[in-house]
Amino acid sequence: MLKHVKVSVVLIAVSCLPVWAQRSNVRAGRGYREAADFVMAQLALKPGQVIVDIGAGDGWWTKHMADRVGADGRVYAGEVVQNKVDAIRNRYVDTPQIKAYRCPMDGTGLPDHSCDLVFLSKTYHHLEGHVDYLRHLTQVTKASGRLAVVELHMALASGQSKDHAWQPGLLTQQAEEAGWILQTYSMIPGSDHFIAVFIKPAFLKAKIDEALGARNEDS
Ligand SMILES: C[S@@+](CC[C@H](N)C(=O)[O-])C[C@H]1O[C@@H](n2cnc3c(N)ncnc32)[C@H](O)[C@@H]1O
């Protein structure tokens, strides 16, 4: 009898392992990577675009974006840790549109109006002086430029993971203060992370005026 109980406990434990592993992956922040196609769809990248991936880490998102902007595009992979810059350079030596570089803590280090998109995945919570940083990003991006932020949702974080999470409402408030406006917001399927994409109000207004003008011409 005792032997049967022991076997059953082992079987239940083993059968729960995949679920537990998946859950702990999500908690550790890896779950959002499995939804890469979803994240890329939110970014709607075009060949030839110039992107900066701030806090690029191991360059995983950098490579996904580089594949979409193609050989005529460019993805700057900004990192504050030199080892990570070197590792990205070595790993993606065959993807010349990836330019890994050591960026300063308080900015991208890139020229004004040079980027179509600034991408920050699980890096926003590391920044200091959030509104000033976001203001700098309005300068680095073109008039049509966008900002995309991926973070663990604070309401779904617990324990130590709260130190690596952010509130979407606070992000939106800080972004608006810095001169951005929310374009899209979504939870990333299968994860506890969200993605928020921001654009510039003047660009949005120009698009609305254009659409209204076209409608008036039709009528
Ligand atoms: C949690 S990792 C995220 C890596 C990658 N973006 C991802 O989603 O898998 C955060 C990265 O941000 C980098 N980082 C921290 N502060 C930064 C700053 N002020 N500017 C640029 N990168 C920063 C860290 O070195 C680290 O590699």
C-alpha cells in the first residue's frame, strides 16, 4: 500500500513538472519570449527601418527585429555592460545590420531624429529619471518615430519579481509627461508581461488631419 502511495506521489510530481517549469519561466520573465510573433506584430516593423534596442541583454529581441528590418535596416543593440555588447557582436557576426554598442546609463548615445523605433524590453524599470529619459527618446526618434516598452505587469508580480516590474498606468503617465501618447497596449499572451507602444501627438494629429482631408474630398 505504502509503495503505491509513493509511486502515485512521484507520478503526480512528474506530471506537474512541465506546468511548474512553464510557470516559473513566466515568473523568471522568459514566458514573453514564446510570444515573439505577437510582440513583433505589435511593432509592425518595415524593411529599412532603424531601431534601437536599449538594454539588449543577450540580443534575442535584437535579432528578431534585425530579421524584420532586413539588410537595409539597422538595429542598434545598446547595453551598459561591455561583456553583453561583446557577446552580441560575436553571436550575430553574420547579421551586419546589428550594431552592438556600449550606451550611457542616461540615454541612447544616438543622434537626434535617427530612429524609427526605440525598444525597451524589461529595461524600463532599470532606468533612473524616467521622464527625462523618455524626453530624450522623443529627440532620438524621427517625427514618425515610436517607443515600445515591454515589462512584467506590477499587479501580476510577487516577492522579488516586484523589483523587476512596472505599472502600465504609471508608464503611460510618465510617457505623456515626456511628450508621447499611447498608441496600443496589450498583455502578451501566455505571460505576465505587457507591451505598450507610444507615438508622438503631432504625428497622430497629422495622420488624423490627413484622414479627415481624404474623407472630405470623397464627400
Ligand atoms: C532584464 S535585462 C533585459 C534583456 C532583454 N532586453 C530582454 O528582454 O531579454 C535588462 C538589461 O538592461 C541593461 N540595462 C540596465 N540599465 C540600463 C541602462 N540605463 N541603459 C541600457 N541598458 C541598461 C542590463 O545590463 C540588462 O542587460
